[in-house]
Amino acid sequence: MAESGTARDLSDALRRSDPRLSKYNPLPRILTFDDFNQGTNGWVELSGNYDGTGSLDSIDPQFIDMRPPQLSNANFFDVGTHGAVTGTYSLKLATRPQAGHTAVGIRRLTMAARGLVQIEAYLCYKAEATLGGGIENNTFGEITFDANQHPSEAQFGAFTVATDICGDGGIRYHNVMRFQNTDEDHRLVRRWMYPTVPEPTPHERLGEHHDYGPLADFTAPNPADWATVADDQETCYNEVPTKTNWHYIRFVIDTEARRNVELQFNDRVIDLRDVPVPPYPDRWKALGNLLNFYFSVRTLSNHRNFLFIDSVVISTDW
């Protein structure tokens, strides 16, 4: 139901009066405002499905160790407690120090209607900050320390913002945007990418053999199944791994048309209307009106990668 002009003006004024919300640009109805100073707000580890035998051994290897989100005050060895954009705590996703490892935080909701849905957040990505940090001769990958760029920037792989949606008689699909910071050779690529295939799950492969290992990319394991939508993305890594500058991200989708709409990262806005959203070929049961959101971080080096999320706003035009 569309708001009248007066109602919209009033809601905008109320939002602007709240310093926590005023940094966001939500659609008319706010579904969730997750301020991690108040706790994890329903963001949990993504765990794989398992069968009814009572054993977790049936979980697919790529889903078995995705590490739970944790509250963090961003404490570093050199500067102490950094805190978040507002307040002390952010939500932290942390990989293991193993190339290919992924950490995921997911928020599970359902839809009361169809239409535009938007997820906004302030986030910061970093490789683990330690003295030495696996950097030799002030060089890692293609970056040599020059008092501007820091080699740890090449130790960070990628972060992703995505959905998992099902409705309209069991049609399931994922809207996915990934910032790929480096490639597997630790060269900076800094591009936005999306998968051209649905995420593989045990449902459509039940009883079939697959060779996905625990470090496989669970969103789309085959690198050939990723395409670039925009490159040359400027970010603010800010010279060393303990300077946490926060980036604004806004991702808009349309659950009525089942398509991507727009991505904003800081001041850059990318039109996604021509970016395909591949559905699963079969209809799904037990997922009516599914509306899930997740963030993930994936390391491509043997160094822990972190994604800090200050707060998240999910809004709609329903």
C-alpha cells in the first residue's frame, strides 16, 4: 500500500531525527533495523541441510564450517578498540586462515507481499591485522608497501550480499552481488560479479555424487559460472589493516518481477536490471514466501578475512 505524501513526509522526518537511521535511505516500510549494539538480531551461521538420521555427517562439505557471526568491538593490537559507525559493536564475519574458506551470516524472513525490497548496511572489509602477517619483504601478491598501499590488501578475497527467495508456486532464486577484491593469484581486480547458475544444493543432487570440498565456493563452485557486471570499483582500504573506514552499500531487488534492480556502493550506483537471476529448474516445497538475506566473506589466501557490518536496514514498498 503506497504512502500518501503527508505520511511519507512524516516518516522521513522521524527517520532523520534518529541518528542511527538517518544515515540510511529505506523504502517506505522498514522490515528490520538491526543495530548490532543490541545483539545479533537474528543473524546466524548458514548451516547445510542434513537428513533425518540424526547425524550431521550428511551436511555437504562446503556448508559444514561457515563459522557463526559474532559481535565485535573491532579491537586491534595497535589502536585498541575501534568500535562501529554508531556505538561500540558491529557484526563480524571471520574466515579461517585457509584459502577458499567462507564465513556467512544469514537473516531468515518471509514475504507478506511482492514488490521492491532493499537491504542497506555500512560495512568494512579487512585481512587479519598481525605484526608480520605473512608478508615478506614488504610485499604480498602484486602490492609492495609504499606508505600508501599495504600488502595486506592483497590478502583479502571477496565479500557478498545476497538473497534466497522462494514464492509464486515454489519458484526459488538468489539475487547475488559479490565484490571480488583479488583473484586466486592475489592480484587486485576490484569488480562486482554475479553467478550465472543457481546455487547447488543437496535437493536437486540427492543421491548423486559430487566432488565439492569444504573449501568450494558454495554460491557457484565453478569460476566459469561467474560474470562481471562492473569493474574498477574504488574502495577505501586506507593503507593498513587496522584502519576501518566504513562503506555504504544498498542492494535493491524486485520480488514481483524476480529480478535485480540496483546496487549502490558509496557514491557509485550500478543498474542491475539486465543482470539475470537464474531460478532453479524444479519447484520447491516448504519454502513458501521465503525471504532470506546473507552476507559472506571468502578468503583466497591463507590469512583470515573479516567483514564488519555496523547495522543493517531491510525495507520494502509493500
